[in-house]
Amino acid sequence: MTLRALVASPTPPAQAAEEELRANYDWVPIEEAEIVVALGGDGFLLQTLHTMLEARRILPVFGMNLGTVGFLMNEWRLEGLEDRLARAKPFRVSPLKMVAVTIHGEHLELPAINEVSLLRETRQTAKLEISVNDRIVLPELVCDGMLVATPAGSTAYNLSVQGPILPLGSGMLAVTPISPFRPRRWSGAILPDKARIGIRILEADKRPVSAVGDQREVREVERVDVTIDPSRDLTLLFDPEHALDDRITLEQFVA
């Protein structure tokens, strides 16, 4: 039998489900586990994955939805867990690596599974210079912000700002502006995931910008570099009939 650990969001539904699962199945501490079962919503799943990245002990995760959207989760069911885990379809997800330099000279490195987003901090628009592989491709983007999304994150914040949906395994990243003012007709780009994306904040003192890796924010950045980090691949597990690649594909046909 595969050794499995159980983690749950602090919300009442997730806590109640955890109690039921602990009464019906055998579990081990996460330090001894081969698989993690996570109960909650998409946000809790991302939090679980980030915890593993920080601990540098990365295990496959099977999430069950007890949150709101649950796009990255499987359906919650008490029955048949052992069979579901045995039949689960694995998907490898490479996180982004965000390296941010603040106007005060601080250097911070953060992983991001869904996206890296840059957002204006005040009422004034942001002015950003975008480079790809050290070549300036957009000298000035005047906007509320922008983001770089992975295929797994392309149906999240990226989709809500009219960014493209990227199939899993496409080897691509979405670069999407948020409320662009100039150039007005620039709607973003799709780049190979081997690309090195650099964003320099123009007038960083006057027009402060924050950078967010999933849920972690760095304020008053001066420059942000974004690359894929294939050395820290994550594995998500899904029921075969509700696999993540099918969900992402079908999301393109949702009215």
C-alpha cells in the first residue's frame, strides 16, 4: 500500500472531511509519506505545493475539493479512495521562478505555480519595459499591470484578464497585460517556456509596482525576471475521468 499523508484547510467543511477520512483510512506523517491527499480549494492546494517547495521534499498531491472553484482538485468523496489513488493520472507541472529586485536593492526569489503578476500600487498607471532573452521587445507598456502564466495557471487570473488558455504539455507561457492603455491593441504574447522574461519598471519611484508569485507579494520592485524552473517539477494527481488536461481543453468552450 502506498503511504499517504492527509492535510486539510482550516475551513469547517475541510475539517469535517478530514475527520471522516482519518476514521476510515490509514495515514502516516507527511515526513514518511509517498503521496499527499489535500482537502480544500485551489488556494489551499497551492499553499500545500509551496510548503513542499520550501521544504524541498516534493510529493505527488491528490486534491479533493472542499472549497469554491476547485479547478485543480478532484471531487470530494469518502468512498473508494484507495482505488482512486491507484488509478490517478499524474500531471507534471513546472513552477516559475521569480527573481525580484526592489528599489531598495533587495533581491528576492519566489516560486509561482500559477502565475507571476505585476500590479500598480497607487492610482497612477504602471510603465513597464518587457524583454525576452535579454532583447527588449516592448519598450513601454502603460497599464495596470501584467502577468506571466503557466499552462496550469492559464485558466485562473490569466483567463480573467482575457489571456489565452494554454494546454498542459504545450511548453508555452502566456504573457498578458492587465488593462493596457498604451499600446492599446497589444493583447499579450505566447512564448516558449524556455524563454527568459524580464520586466523593468520605468519610473519605479513615482509609479510603484508590486510583484506577486501566486500568493506572495514583493512591493516596490524595480526589476523582475521570470523563468521556468524544471528542477522543481510538481506532480498533481487526478481521477482519469476528470483529468486536468481535459478540463483545460474544455474551458475554451465555456460560454
